Amino acid sequence: MSTLVDRLLEAVGEDRRDAGIAFRAVYQPVGGQGGRIATPTFPISEVEERSAKKEGRFPRPYVFERRLVDGSECETVVVDQVPSQANRVEQALLVARDSGRVDLPLFELVMKEEGVRLTSLDFPHRYADAYLRDSEVGGVRFDRSEVGRQLRAASAVDVRPLFRREPYSLIFGAWDSHRKGRWPKFSRVYSSEMFGIHWLDGGRRAGRLDPMNLTGGIDDKAKGEGEWRFLPEGAKVKGGKLSEIGHGHIAPNPAPGGVTVSEVRRQGWISLAGLERLRFGDASAEAATLARATLAALALAGDRLTFGRPSLWLRSGCDLTRVSETVAFEQDGGGWEPLEVSTAQVLGAFLELRDRATAAGVVMAADVVSVSPTTQLAEAIRFAVRSAAAEGE
């Protein structure tokens, strides 16, 4: 364990020779090379709409980019973007904490009757999130509570309040854009993205086959779920279609069909220059170095918890098998020093570094601070829960 701890301390030290920790991996669709995958979809631009119409094809709701791959220009398709990958790492850290693998500080908002639980690792804007702003701690509005005031005191020259309670904001980035005034921006020091190369258009026809081939219509004056009245074909009473309530055939229509790729690549990075920019107030140089190494270990642990597995599920229709992976310190001059460690070893290194940073005076908590939604926020959450339940009925 001490070997990894010492190496991380060296990596973030004043005389560091490393630029960062790099991740490079190759995946293929489950079942083999050339399989189809479902990539994320986005609103179709006017340019794509016109291009598709001109070419006589279905518009592609995907994002394509030209990149240099292995030294050659290549058109790629986005498989998972940086914010999405960060969310995956956050969820992996939350699962590890909930299962007892690692102690981490959390803010937690729970509404038991509604089945709602939101934590620091769920809030979109992390320490600056509106869910925290519109919550209370012990009956006191969050920003006026002791812990809230401490977080608001975080600055570019002293990130210790965030290190103590919200280290994820320092790793994945955060900016308070919803409160009045000018607040510091904390850039992400960890990033990861995935893209497919040598892509080909996929296509499908989305439809439904009714085993009874029901025909006719429904009386649209009927009220309540399941309280419709059947209208035979030819009936002159105004009504809707059976397909609107899940009966009858639906003719196959063009729909996004994903893409076929030769392989999917992941590129990730922990920026040691980014960690170097973090300041810890009047803490000693030794304590600041320990704190930076702790953050590096936490980012590395999150990456390993998420991607250090033989396969990866991104979304329905996008299940990937890992073909190869390299984790390495990228050094001055572009050389790579491979880093071969297990997830358990990285978690152990994080805990040791955190404890040493605490002993040196830069503390990271390990407990949960419960927050309660304000009346307005609770009402909005209940409405969202009721609306989601109604849609699922």
C-alpha cells in the first residue's frame, strides 16, 4: 500500500515529473466487433434535418466528431460525454460508500414516504446545487447553517471547506451560477469520455403487432384510466384510435437505430496541474501535498470502481466488453509509466492519505449531514413523484 501512497505523493509534489494519470481503453460491443450500439440521442439540428431530407434518409439524432485516431483523421460518434462519465463515477462512489467499502462525506436529502433519496453524489451542481440551497439543516436554511456558511467560505485560495465536506466538487468541477454575486469556479481535475470509430448507420422500424389485430376506435369522452368505450369501425361517434391506449397494430415507422462501430475507445485523465492549482489557505506545504494526493486517490478510486471491470453497461442497447486498457502516469516528454493496481489497493491508499492529511490539519469528513427540503421544494418533489407515478400507470 505504501508504494502507491508514496507514488501519488511524488506525483503531486513540488518537484513532480508527471503531467497526469491517463486512462486509455478499447471496448467492443457485446458479441464481438462490428456489433450495433445505442449511442446517446440529441435534438436534431436544422442542418441534419435538411441533409437527411436531401439524402432521403432518417435524421440521425447523434453527435459525430472528427478526431485524430492513431495519427489519422477519423470520423467518430459520441458514445458517452464527459459530464455523463462523471455522473457514472459519482454513482460508483456512492455504491461503494453505501456498501461499506469506503467512508465518504455526504449531504443527504431523504423523503421516505415519497421514496426519494438525493446525496452529494446526485446533486447536478454539487456543493452549489439548488437542492442544497433550498433545504434546511436542523430547521435553519442551508446557506445560513453552520455547514452552509463554511461551504460558502470556500475560495480559490482556500478550498479546505470543500475538501472537508464536498471533495467531489474539486474533482468533477463546480460553479455556483444560481446565487447572486461572483463565486469561484472549480474546474474538473478528472475527465473521461468514450467514442466509437469507423461507424456505420443503423436503422430500425419501430412498430407493434397486436396478436388479435384489434380494429376500431375508442370514445374519447370516457374519463379515467381503462374506462374507455369501444367504437366499431365505421361508427360515426367522434373518438380516438385503439393504438392510443396500447391496442391494435402500429405500422413500422423509421426510428433511430443506433450505429455499428468497429470499436469504442475511452480516454480519461486526472490532471496533476489542476490539482496543483488548488490552494489550502494557511495549511503547511506537507498538509497541502497530502490533500492533493488524497484527491488524486479519490479520483483514481472512482475511475477504477466504474471502469476497472471486464464489461461496461452504459444504457439499454450499449453493453460493452473491455478488450484492452492502460492506466499510466504520463510524464514530462510524453513517456508513460504503467500503473497496475487493484480497486482495493486504490481505496486503501485513499484512506491512508486521507488520514494522514487529517493528522496534518486538512480534514476530510466521513459522516452524513442530513438536510430537509423547504416546504416549496418538498411540494415540487411530491408533484414530480406523483406525475412520474401517473405516467407509469
